[in-house]
Amino acid sequence: MSTQQHKVVVIGGGAAGIATAASMLKRRPGLDIAIVEPSDTHAYQPG
């Protein structure tokens, strides 16, 4: 079993998860963020 550590973990790599990670990086460049997404693909569906 592999163990990895990050400062921030975002659960979900959809539009909201990626936007959240991008916003955090804009505020703190270089922040160590991991995005956890179980799906291989993402189909963007605007509201």
C-alpha cells in the first residue's frame, strides 16, 4: 500500500473540484493539492 501526504485533498475532479483547486492555487501558488477522482472520464454538463 502506497502512502502519500498532501496539504489539501479535493474529493471529486468535476467542474466544482477543479474550480476549487484552481481558486486555492491562485490564492496560494505552489500549494500542495491532490484531486481524487475515481472516474476515467468527465462529461461537463452546464447547469
